[in-house]
Amino acid sequence: MRLAELSRRSGVPTATIKYYLREGLLPPGRRVTATQSEYDDAHLERLRLVRALVQVGRVPIASARDVLTALEDDSLDHNSRLGTAVGALPHGPESAEDDASDAQARRTVDVLLARLGWQYAQSHKEEFPAYRMLVTAVATLARLGYPCAVEDLAPYAHAGGQLAESDLDLIERYESPDRQLEAAVALTVLYEPVLLSLRRIAQAEESHHRFGEQRAGE
Amino acid sequence: MRLAELSRRSGVPTATIKYYLREGLLPPGRRVTATQSEYDDAHLERLRLVRALVQVGRVPIASARDVLTALEDDSLDHNSRLGTAVGALPHGPESAEDDASDAQARRTVDVLLARLGWQYAQSHKEEFPAYRMLVTAVATLARLGYPCAVEDLAPYAHAGGQLAESDLDLIERYESPDRQLEAAVALTVLYEPVLLSLRRIAQAEESHHRFGEQRAGE
């Protein structure tokens, strides 16, 4: 298909598609004339993923390119490619503050991972941006004086473990390894607002049950 | 205490404190001379919350002011103040696209809430920014062709319900209603990166168990 049809079928304006092509987020089409290229269904799929990352997930262009590069790295096996691609997703702000609370937070997180028995995560933690994101989040809680002991974090870790099972169940619905990789990246990003909004709605529900209506019936 | 001591004890630079005072994120101190004011522990507490929202949660100043205003609204009961304050936290991007997928997403979310038996959330959903955030997220998944049926969302809702219980358990450790409100807002924001990073670490762990090492032992 030509650019105009790619735009129509994807719902992405041609100017945006050209921008993605220039930035290397979309592989070039097959050149048919000096000014026209031919695109295929792989381009359509890739556009879908780029939209999930850039428009919805607000992933910066450079990070999106890293994620997409990892997806195509044939030197890695399936699991490594999945881990590298999801790992290249941007994480929260890095700590710029004192190292003492970071060191303490690191110890807390390490005890947590050990108690959970997440051996793969323990032995690969230095490669995980998510590990640094967690250490930074725990150090921030500590500096601001909010609860962040191993026991406080444990329920969130158990929820994370259950969510990962749901995530992988969704991903395994896709048959080809390439589609699984694409789905892993997209669903990691796209389900974050689902999860955070459901947590807030559940908080309102739970708060109502605990504090609401001054227990009118009593 | 004077401004210099408030700065030293909070770790927030005096210029930043003055900015928060100008923006109404911090109530004015008690004027003692034409150029000096006196601050107390309530200011120190409030600064902690402002940092959690603005520096860590990256909440825009105007939204932070709405949250803080709701915390102090004496016309509301405890549960309503809590709901209004957490509800004033900014949510994800609003949908700017077609209404057909939004209407379908709304139906999906409504069926989900009904199945969960979250009656308070159902009857107050129009007041919840989190409800609109969820509808937008589901509509986006649908538009991009990713799974988002009620059954797909259910595990995330169950996780949200469990997380809300953990959240409220943390909040109930604080004795005064005012501290509970402050903690509800701060912990909602500060535990988001904890949850998201633990989900990603758990994904890596789960992915390793399902796909890793080509099941070397077989």
C-alpha cells in the first residue's frame, strides 16, 4: 500500500508517519519510484505499537527507538529480547539525592526480592531499569518519612506477581514470537493506566466501606 | 521557626518554599516583623506532602492546589474529603478520539464494576477522574486492537481491590483524620512507581519461567 492508504488504515496522519520514518521508528518502505514507497502489513503493525508507546505511553522518541531496536535484535533469544525491550521502556525519575537513603532502600528491596524467591530478578537486577526505579521510589518514601519497610512493600509485590501472570497470559495469546514481543511492550504500557485507575476506584470503594456514612446503620 | 530553619529541616531550598507560598501550596506563616514570618510543624508536614506531589509525583501546581484545597474543606465529611482530594489528582490523557469506542469502553467498564459489586464506585463514577481515565485506557486498547474485554480487565481489577486494602491499611496507621488525608494523597502518588516497577520485575521473573533457557532440563 502507498503512504496515503497506510495513513487511512492506521488513522495516523501522513505527516506523523513521515516523522516516524525520519526518526527511525518505522522501517522505510520498498521504494517503487523516486518519490513513492510501498508499505505492507508489518508497517501497519509497527505503527500500532509506535502509537501505543509514543501517543499513549508518552515514551520519548529516543526511548521508543531503543525499545524497537531491542525487538529486532536477532542476536538475543526470545526471553532476552522481551526483557531488553520492556527494560528499555523509560522509568521514573532517578534519585539525585543522598546515597545513604539509596543504600538503605537497596537493602530493603534486596530483602524483599529474596523473600519473594524471585531468583532471576535477583541475579539480573542490575540490568533492570525497574530495579533502579523501585530503589528510587523506596528511598523517596523513606526520605519523606512514609512507611516503606519490607512488610509494607510485600502486598504490592504480591500484586505485581499476580499482574505479571495476567500480563503473560495475555501475551501468550499471540502465536508468533514477534507478535508476543510487540504485545509485551504495548500491553506493559497500555495496562498501566488501567491498573492505576482501578486502584483509585477501589480505594474510593474501600474508603467508603471503612469510613463512609459514619456507619449509618449502627 | 523562621524560613531558614524550615528550609533546613525540610531540605527544601528557601527560594522553593517562597515559590510554594506565592502559589498558595503552603499557608502563610504568622507575621512577626515586616519581613519575617514564623512557621510551625504544620508547615513542615505540608511541605512534605507538597514535595511528594510536585517533585516526585510531578503533579502540576494547579492540580496540587486543588488537592490541598480539598484536604482543608471543612464542609465535607472525612470520606468525602478523602475522595475529593485523591480525585483531584491528575489523571491520564483524556480521549480526544471518536465517541463510538468510548461508548463501548464505558459499557465494558460498567459491566466490570457491576460484576465486582463495587456499588459505591458505580453510583459515584461520574465524579471520579479515575473512571474517565479507565474508560479512556480501555477505548485506546480497543482502538489499537489489543485485548480489553471484561474478562481481560478482571485480574487487574482484583489486583486493584487488594491494593486498595493495603493502601487503606497503611493510611489507618495514622491516627488523626487530617494525617490520614495527607497520607492518602501522598501514598497514592508515591506507591505508583513502587507498584509499576514491581510489576515489571515480576514480568521478567515470570517471563523467565515461561520462556527462559529453552527449558534446559528437558
